[in-house]
Amino acid sequence: MTDRSVSTAGARLDPQDRRIALELGNGNLSQGIRFALRLAAKQQAKPAKLSTILKSAAVMAARMEQQS
């Protein structure tokens, strides 16, 4: 059973690692890091769908608008 709770963590990435994570996540840094972790752990890893990335971006934008 997978724990579906979400946590936020900071990570320091050099420019090359950041570029790779962005490529793996189709422009989404967090998704790229999750993809790499799952791949390293030999779990099934699939790139994020564009629709998923856009939904996440819309949620983030709405939260930013509420804060301002």
C-alpha cells in the first residue's frame, strides 16, 4: 500500500541536475525528481502527462493569486 501523503522538501541541485530533472519532468522540476527517484528505486516510472503538469500549474497559480 502506498502512502499518499505529500510533503515538501528542499533540494540543492547543480545546473546540470536541474536541467536533467526538468527534462525528465517535461518542464516540472518536482515531477522530474520524483521520476528519477522511482527509476533509481526500480519502481515503475512514467513521465508526467502534459495535462497533469498543466493542472498542477493551474493550482499553483490560483494559490499564488490568493496570496497576493
